[in-house]
Amino acid sequence: MEASAKRPECGMCTLKCVVIAYKRAPWLRIIREPMLMGMRFFAAIHRIEAEVASYPFPTISCRYCIRFYKTVLLRKSGAFRWLHGRLNPVFNYYMDRIVSPNERKLARQYALAASAGTVSEEESWDWMRGMKTGL
């Protein structure tokens, strides 16, 4: 199977966890938004939009998840890997303190089910209800 036809494996529904975290700790945007701008920058200079668009998205809402961009960037950019290795632990540190273990467990279960293709469109919409999405 060629790389562009294979879904990145998701271990956590980042979209859901971030929405929960933003509601509880709006200051988290100060940490996360600059990291997203950096990802947008790397995505633009590496011209990965077409590659990301070629992934078979498990659900309609997965189309807007940064996981797909991150997967491609980790494969294509040494500079991104270097920055990710230093910044991602900081992000995870705060997320682990804001999002409860049970919420992370549910986000993990959803991501694994979506990756396996066992989430219905209705379940996806229910999961993502009220969420603002997009890279």
C-alpha cells in the first residue's frame, strides 16, 4: 500500500481533547496557536496539502484534524521533527493536567474506532457536535 493511501494511525482524538481544554483553560491557546501557525508554515513550505488530501479520512470530521498534517510533516521535515520533539512534551504536559483521564480514555477509544473504520457518520457528528475544526 502506498503511503498516501494509508491512514495515519490515531491514538487520540486531538480535536476533542483540545475543545475540552480550551473550554476549561482558555490560556492554552497562547501555547497551542503558535504551534499551529508553525505547522501551517511547515505545511506550506513542504507543499503537503495534496498529500494530506489524498488520505482516506475515517470520518468527515477527521478531514480537519492536524494529525494528518503532523504525520506527513514528521516524515518530510527534519526541522519540524526537531521542533516537535521539544514543543510537543510541553503541550502534552498541560493537556494531561486539563483533560481528565476518563476524557482521554474516551478520546482514545473514539480515535481507534475511527481509524478502524467502525464509526458511523451519525456517531462522528455526535462526537464532534459543537466543535470548531480546522488546521
